[in-house]
Amino acid sequence: MTTDNPQWFTSSYSSNGGQCVQVATNLIATRGVVPVRDSKNPAGPILDIPADSFSSFVASVKTGQFGTM
């Protein structure tokens, strides 16, 4: 079931160190986007990332293409 209202969540991999983003994957089916926002500023700007671009980004992170900190 989807809704037009983003259902925000923070990754379980986050250590909650204050440097987190939140995503709302429930809008992929209806809008084709993954909204992303800063968890420290939930009333701030929201980036709507096309679902295929977000999927490519996540796949790249999982394979280590961006390195580590």
C-alpha cells in the first residue's frame, strides 16, 4: 500500500551520529521517486531522486565504488 505522503526512515546501518539522511521509499510506485532529506532538518528541503538513479547509487555503495571514510 502506498500513499502520497512520504513515510520517512533512517537506515538501520546509521550509527545515529547526527550525520544522517532519511528516505521515503513508499513513493516509488506512485511517483517514481525516492525523496531524501536531512534528518537534522525535517522541515528543510527534500530532494526527489528518480528511483532508477537511487537504485544505481545504492548498488554502487554496496559494491564499494565510493570508497570508505
